Amino acid sequence: MSKTRNRRQRKKLRVAEFQQLGFLFEAELGKDANDEALVDSFLAEAIAPRNLSFGGWATGGAIDKLGRQSVTEEDRSAVLAWLAARPEVLALSASGLVDMWYSTPEAQQRTKLKG
């Protein structure tokens, strides 16, 4: 039986129309990769221009939108294309868009994109 919640409750719990979507990724880097430089470039060129937030490191992490917004499929594609184009990244896998507050391990399954 589902609970009926008013708008304030849905907003506070981040459910229904207030759900926040993002995605997870994992990357395998080459042995000689400069991961600090990669993260700096990643933040400056792929994350900041799209008003996204990133938690993690060069080998993987979570990406969502700043504020109470959701990542779009266009944002996801652009970020993953940027990562896939980097020569330091040997293999790349990513989840689809998942609920960043209440996702299940099954929803976080990653598909291989490179390598």
C-alpha cells in the first residue's frame, strides 16, 4: 500500500516529481596516466560547463546535477563521450540514470562503454 504524501513531504523525501537522477561510472586508467591532471581537466571541461557535481576520483564516481535537479540523458552522454575520448582511459563502464537518493544495487549495474 503506497502512502499519499503532500507536496512538502515529497520534496523533503526527494520522491515523485522531486526525484534526483544521476549516474555512476568506473574507469580503468593506463599505468602512466596522471590522474590528478585528468580529474582537473574532467572538472573544468565536462562537469562545470554542464552545472554537474562529481563525487569520486579518476577511476570512478557518481555524477549528479547541482541543486535539486536531475542529470539528463544528454548530460550523461556528453560526460561519457568526454571520458571515452581520453587516451588515459583504457576501459569505461557506466550505469543508466538512477535515483541518487534511493537507488538499488540492481539499478546501479554498469554497462561497458570502452575497452
